[in-house]
Amino acid sequence: MFSSSALRRPTPRTVDRRQLLALAASSVAFAGCPLSVPSMPPGGDSAVPTGDADGPDELGLLIDRVRSVLDRERLSRGLSTELHGAWQIFHGILAYGKAFQVDTPSGRVPALQYFADGGLCPGFRPVLGDALTDPASSGRGIRVDLQAETKIGQGHRDQWLAVVTQAGLNLDSDWIVDGHRLRIADWLRQAEWDVPRNYEAEFSWTLIPLSLLRPTDHAWVARDGMTYSTEDLLGIECQQEPAESVCGGTHRLIGIATAVNRRMKEQKPMTGVWAEAKGRLMEAIELARSNQNPDGSYSTAYMHRGGWCQDLGEVLGTTGHVLEFLAMAGEDDLLRSSWVRRSVQHLCDVLDRCQGVDLECGVLYHALHGLSEYQRRMA
């Protein structure tokens, strides 16, 4: 049995029932409650201001607070290759990149380097993939099994590849598998080769390394002999319904945003599917704004309808995921707006109230990744 929580250092433990009852009695609830009941949090008027009422000094103070919260959470919580699975540890890498450390039998080490050097944990045992004939290949691909719904291994195709590339690894970065020194290029080429095996047609995570490491007009031949392109996968993602997707569709939108950001950086035409993708992002941003709660949190139904509750775990998960999307998709002026800053403040408030409580890794580290991306963009 592996814990799904980020344990507090130095003495990991879980919160017992008496602690939860005490927290509930002080209006800090961690048990589930309906998405939209009560219909409005304390605060009166449900209108969400869109102006930028505060000046640069207030933004600077907010960035300082975000930095403080990020440092505190990184130093006060920990994961272990003995106690946790890859699903937990890779979420920590997502939030903190190369700075995230993990406890191993040999001591505490940078998690990303531990895995790149051939380290393993429950749910992460990469294997040598297909023989690759590409001139840029080391000769073999890298394949990581899909272990959906386990909360131990990879839950979505190419999820861990997306994490390590977001953490800053590039095509030439080394990755050791079964004693063979391969590269991230081999991992990405295997993902491209295996596109026909993505039976779920879920390319959210595949789009991220493609967009970070390849030009947006990149195309390749896959194992079925057919030619695919980044644009093809983007078109498939644009046809999906976010409200019916995992985590309110925020992961699909982040994949789309990564591709659109790269396209705009390349200054290539935003026509066809690219214009459609940009429109999907703008629509989702407006839904997040219009359904935001008066207390600054985002809807517990993500972006698709109004919803609020007192469950801090629920708020952390939904507000964290939506902020993560906004921090990656929004332009600088949007991130400086008062309504986005209010959500950043609220997320910091929630994390302050959760000090001393073990938190589920998915909601915790996606929220921290949202704060980390916000800090990177604004600082």
C-alpha cells in the first residue's frame, strides 16, 4: 500500500479522525460536499471585478508571498521512493522541477536526476522500446507503461515525458534505462512512433513535449506507416469536450496552450486549427472568470458552471488546476488582473490553513505548479 499524500517532514503521519473533527468544527472541512451547495461563499456580491485596481507594489508583495509559500511547502513536505509511487513523485517534479528532492535508500537527492540516472520506484520502470533508425536516435526508444487509475504509475500516455520536459530537460538530456545511456530524444521518438496506439485519443500530454522540443510544423511517420503532425494532434484535442475530461479539461487546455504558445513564439500563421485552438483558450479563460467565486476561488466545477464548497481539499484541487491553466495560457496583462491575483491570494490562504495536514499529492502539487508558473511569469 502506497500513500497518495505528501508527507510532512520530519515525522510523516496522517491526520486522525479527532483532528479532522476539530478542523471541521472551526469551519475547515476536508470531507466531500456538493459542488454547488451552498451556492455562494461568504462575501456578498457575486460579481467578479476585472479591473486592475492594485498597483505594482501590491503585485510585488503577492509574488513575495507566493515565493514564501512555495519554499515552505517544498521544505516542509516530502516524498520517498520507499513509501510513494511514481504518480506522487512525478507530480512533485512537475511543481518544482530540478529543485524537487526525494528520499531514497541512499539519502535525499534531486528526484529528476535520480530517475535520469536510472533510479526506479513503484510505478516507474521504463523499458527499452523499439529499434529506431532515425539519425538523431541512440538506436532504441524509451517506453513507460500506462497504469491508469492506479495512483501509482503513469495515468495518461506520455504523462511522465511531459513532466520531465516541463522540468527543463531537452532532446540531448541523458536518460538511463536498464544500463543503457539513452536520451530524451529517444523517449520522444518512441512517443511519436506509438501515436497509433493512443486508443483513448488523449494527446494532452503528448502535445507538451512535442511543443517544447519540436517546431510546430513537425511531422513524423509512426508505426502504422502513416504520417502524423503536431497540428494533427492539436486538432484532435480541440474536438474534445473539456467538461467531460479529467480535471475539468484543464490538462487538455494546458496541452493546447503549450502548442499555441510555441506557435506564437515562432511567429507562424495562427490560421486554421491554430486559430481554433487560440479561440478555445480564450473561451476557457472567460469561463474561469465568469464562474469565479467572490472569495477568489475558482468554481468547484472548474470552468463549466458555478460551484463552491467549504472542503479545502476540493478548493485546492479545482482552484489549483484552473490557476495552473491560466498561468500557462494567459497573457501577462491577464495574469496581472485583479481577478487572477485574487485567486492566487486565495490559493495561498488555503495552503496556509493546510499547514500541518498531509495532502493528496495530485491536488497539492498541481496547485503548487500553478503558483510556480505564476511566479515565473510575473517575476
